[in-house]
Amino acid sequence: MTANIQTSRPNSLSARDAAYHFHGYTNALRNEQDGGFVVMRGDGPFIYTEEGKEYFDGLAGLWCASLGFGPQPRLVAAAKKQMETLPFYHTFTQKVASPVVELAEKLVSLAPVPMSKAYFCNSGSEANDTALKMIWYLNNALGRPEKKKVIARVKAYHGVTVAAASLTGLPALHNEFDLPIARILRTDCPHYYRFGEKGETEEAFATRCADNLEKLILAEGPDTIAALFAEPVQGAGGVIIPAKTYWEKITKVLKTYDVLLVADEVICGFGRTGNWWGTQTFGLQPDIITTAKQLSAGQLPIAAILINQRVFEALRDNSNKLGGFAHGLTYSGHPVSSAVALETIKIYEDERIIDHVRSIAPHFEREMNAFVDHPLVGDVRKVGLVGAIELVKDKSSHESFDPKLAVGPTLVKFAHEHGLIIRPVIDSLCFCPPLISTTAQVSEMFGRFSRALKDTHEWLKREGHA
């Protein structure tokens, strides 16, 4: 073990980041060698670095900066007012700050299906972790101690805490972390382009997914299966839009075997798909909804879990029997975050943000469809203001590039050179611009992407892979 001895203080923020900061989702050695990408300010969908270079952030930060990166005077005022009035209080033992009550009421009123109560925490990971604990607690309360297994899907993303990462269906979140935990089961990813069989229609593929879910439930025993966790659109798995009729068929299976549905709306909630909720866009019938990110436009940490009356009654009655629901977080329903979230929702309503998304979505779709015929592009998928372009080696067979080539990450590097930040999921490039983006800004984003795609194609040709 070596001591970390600093002989002199690094000059730039990037060098200081390399010296002192340990990042998530980052190659730690590379950051130590190269330093961090330091962002100094924002304006709409644009951010500006320590050196003053402009970038279009095509992923709204982490799918969350719905109102962009510039200061929002109304949110600043809401935070300031709450900081000056009551900067902190907790939600334990029947205590609560007033903005939390207002926010809970607002969320229940906005719910896409009837919901009874809202529970608050600080991130999507915490929300899904809490939802899982609620489900286990509920089944103990109902005298069903064996009904504890939970199903999630291949390529799902539900967070990074121990339970949420176990629900996530991406191997990188399990490798070397001793995950997943027990009682987590896996079912099909509803991505027709990638997993549909030759000659199989989209509807037939959806039927196969539902049949496989039913087979899994029957094989494990319906009395052991508690819930299915599912995103309306699988975001970090590559913006996977469910196959036609998928949710209709999945819902029928869940109801047949009394399996709860947890709709993970962490990315989809608050307008991303063209409705307040992805649940509305795709016709889900959830018992529990988890949400975060755009709840506060990404400007302060907050998340919420909405539960229906059936779930609440089981939690309520068991908490009465045991003397309390023994779960909570210091910052659950933080008054400043709650005040900002409440004002964010008011902005969505006052500025008709959902209508704006619906008006700009056709332009977003046209810009994405312009890449359909490109020789590297296999699948183009989109809904509302979220989408992905998947690169392939062979368009006719859908054959992917060798992962060792890192085609998607290489395109992202080229995009960075052109002032565009996007996310690669292997060879799928994800787009999720701020909801306030204009048609001109969406065109600018895809113009920068087009130049990066051209660079990638030329690189592949030089290397003999295209």
C-alpha cells in the first residue's frame, strides 16, 4: 500500500479531478491518467467546459435534465424560499415538511392509473430497492412467505444498489460485485429487431415473450412469484421499444397468476414519451410506479414510489401489527428537493411541456429516420423524445460488429470531437435531448451525429471492416 503524497496542488480542475476524484461508470486508471471532463456552465441543451468549448448534451445529462442545463429562475426561487423557511426536516414518525405533503398529493393526482400514496427517496435506484422491500413486506403481511421471487428482463436497468443492480439485466453491473442476489429471475427482452426469429411477425414475437413469461411462472410456481419489474421503454439497455401487443399480452399473464407489476418510470416519467407517463403511452397497468430524474428536472436529488390501495393496505396493516414500517432514509422527502420537484411539475404544466414534446417529436422522428438507409445503420427506434440508432455489420442479417472493435464507443469519441455527447450501449447510440429543445436544436444534434457517423464509417473502411 502506497501513501498518496501530493507534492504540489494540480493547476487545472481536470488535473485536480484526476488527483482526488473517484468516478462512477468510469475507467479509474484512464481518469487518473487523463483527468476529468470538467463542465463549468450550461445553457439550454448545451454545456460548456473549463476551456470554454460548447457541447450539445444529447442525453440530457443522465436522461434527466428535461429543462436543460441553464439556470431556471423559478426553481432557484423555490429552492431559496424553502432554504430560508425550513431547509431540512425528516419524514419519520409521522413528521413531514409541508412541501412533501403537497408533492405527494400532486403525484397521486397525476398518476396514470389509480394510486393511493407516494413514498419519497433520493434516486431511482433507491426507489426500486424500496419497492422490492415493500413487495417482500407485503407478502409477509398477506401470509404468503414463499411469494418472494421477482422477475426482471434481459437488458433491464433498474439501478445500482444491491437489490436494484440485481434486477438490472446487464452483466457489467453484476461482474465482480457478487450479484445478483437470490430470488431474482430473468425473462425476455421485448426487442423484436434483435430477438425476433426469422419469419416471425412482431405480434408473434410478443406472444412468444408472454408465453415464455408464463412458462417461467409455472416452472417456478405461481405461489412463489411476487412481481415483474419493467420499464415502459428500456432506457439504459439501449432505448428498447416494446414489440406491438407486448404489454397487452404480458398484462394478461400477470393478472392470471396474481403477479404485481412495478413500472419503472425513472426515465419515461414526466413527458419523455409524449405523455406524462410511459405507462400511458404503452398501456401498462402497474400496481407500483417508481420515478425520479425528470421529477425535479435533474436539478436536485429526489425520487418517488407510487403505490395503489391494495399495496398500501397490506403495508399499513402490517406496520400497525409490527409497530411501524421500519424503512426510511434521512433525506426521504427532503423539503428543498420536494419544493423544487413541485415547482418543476408546475413548469411542465404552465409551459405545456408535454404539448411541446408532442409537437417536436415528429421532427425528432424524421431526423432519426434520415439515417435508416445508411450502410452502418441496422435499427432506428424512437418514441417521444427518446431514441436509439443501432449500428450493424450486416443490415440484411442484423449481424453485429465484433464487440472488440468498440464501434459504438468509437463513434461516441468522434461525436465528442464534433461537440456532441451521446451514450453508447454497445453499438446502439442513445438520444434523449432535453424536453425544451427546439426543432433547430434537434437538427443541430443530429447534424453533429451525422459527422461522427461519417468519421466512423471512414475509420471502419480504413481498418477493413466496412
